[in-house]
Amino acid sequence: MPINNPLLPLLAKAPFIVLDGALATELEARGCDLTDSLWSAKILLENPERIYQVHLDYFRAGAQCAITASYQATPAGFAAKGLDASQSIALIKQSVALAQRARADRQAEAPESGTLLIAGSVGPYGAYLADGSEYRGDYSLSPDEFCAFHRPRIAALVEAGVDLLACETLPSFAETRALLTLLTEFPTTTAWFTFTLRDRSHLSDGTPLSNVAALLDGHDQVLALGVNCIALDKTTEALETLHDLTTLPLVAYPNSGERYDAVAKNWMHGAGQCGSLESHLDDWLRAGARLIGGCCRTTPADIAQLAQHRR
């Protein structure tokens, strides 16, 4: 059976697909307390309607794809809070239902918005550790252990009806390889893979991007690859490296131009130095990016600026 590629109809109509922006920092901006190992997944328990509203606001801004609030939603993470497996799976599925409701409401109020996609977020094992290791990749599990960690969440996302998976913020080649193996257990499911980087040519764990591209390129279930949650001013050079390594469409959703102070645990304004998502758009398109949005500290206003350039 041929695998359906939900990106192709959108890419046939415009040079790029507009992704959404930050979820967690947008929730914080709306008064949610995310100082917890569950991060944005904590709001699935406390205030799911707030997640729905963020999704809806991104769709209203022009996003064509919402990424679910499941980045840090795992049975292992929920178990640490006293939830059992069935409760955990229900919350992961709820993350999809919230995005689906936002999509339906947006399409009802603006039928001209067209096809809107939902990507199920699959964050790395390092996100569950909640110690910043998704930016280092300095953790080690066996392939079976990685698969056992990720399998329940992926199964729940697929069962809940996502259009594709967003295997994102990945720092580890071993974990990427395990996720690719796991993906074959869901043969009608597709995914994009995005990574954090040490520099323009290496994953955070030091693996050359040439090895990553060789692993993913030509795999029927992998629709695109790229970067997310990296510095705004480092994105173009990363895309240029990937452009020379793969024929797949590239994905880019970096952080804002602000800088995170890991000691003070706050963001410092720096957007004036690095520009905006919109100011980098032409360079990203030239480098092969076809799915473009934002990560930490980006907002619906940033996505609205990108959407103005889609046609």
C-alpha cells in the first residue's frame, strides 16, 4: 500500500508550509506555571482549554500545521506524578483531540483556510530527563530501551489520528536510529525528524549530519528533516549543510532571537541582533526549507508574519 504524504497537496500550492510557533512559552505568557518536569504536558492535567486556545490562535495566525502538546507527555513522565498507564495514554490522546478541535473550529469559521494538519510531537528521551540533555545528547539507552520508551506515546498519537509525527529536538543519533526502527511498526504512519545541533555539521551528540542524512534519506516514511529549537541566527547555515546532504524537504522552526540564560533561568531580549523569523525567510527558502515555523519564545504574531509570504 502506498504511503500517503499529507505534505504534498500543501507544497503543490505554495513554496512552503507554515508551521505553528512555541507552545510552552506561549502557555507561560498566558499565565501557566511550567516549572515542572512535565513542562507543557503539565497543562494537559491542569488547564487543557488553554492548550486548545493556543492551537486555535496559531491556526488563526495562518499556521497550516499544529504540533501537539505531547513533547514531554510520556507514560514514564506521568508515572512519576502518580498516573497509571491508561491515564497517561488518555492524556496523550487528549493532546491530539485538543488540536483537532482547534482545527475544526478554525475551518468552520474560515473555510478558506484549507487543509490544516496535526503533527504528533515525539520529544526525545532527554526531554523526559528534564535536565537539558536534549541539547547535549549525553544519555545512553539500548535500541530496545529507546523503543520501549517511545512506543506507547507513538501508538497513542497514531490511534488518536494525527496526520504525521514530529520526531523533534533530537540530539542523539542512536535515538534517531531507534525511532526510525520503531516507525516501521506503524507502516502507514509518516514523520519528519528535526534535530538540535552542536554546530552546523553535527548533532548535539557529535554525530556528523552526513550520517543522519544517510540514515533517513530515501526512507518511505520520512517526509522531511531539519532543525528545531536552535538559535535563530544559526539556522541558515544548518539548512545549507543539510541541503547538500539530502533530497528531502527541509524543516526549520528555530527559537526566537532571544537568548536563554541557563543560570538565571530566564530569557534575555536579543531579537534586535538576530532579526525575526520573517527576516530570515528568503535565506531559508533558498537553502531548501519547505516547512517553516517557530520554537521557543515565538508567538502567533511571528507566525502571522510568515503566513503573509506563503502565496
